Amino acid sequence: MFSQLHTTAKQRYDKLISEEPELFKNVSLQYIASMLGITPESLSRLRKMN
């Protein structure tokens, strides 16, 4: 996974969804947000943008 120090939340989200799309069907969004180092609310906003 990208270093979280050098990428934006959007970049991390885009990389994760392109490499592991099935993850979003099988894992809770709260856990995915934690993996990305963001809040569930921020993840919700990112998902709405795409």
C-alpha cells in the first residue's frame, strides 16, 4: 500500500478501489476507512465523488 505520508486520501482510495474492488463488497466501510487512515465520514465523501 502507498505510504500514507506521501499520498492524499483520494489517491489512497483510488488505488485501493482499482486494486481491490471486491474489498468494498466484503469488508465494512468503517474498517476500510481505518485502513486508509481516514474517518468513515471522509470515506463516505470520497465515495460520493466517484
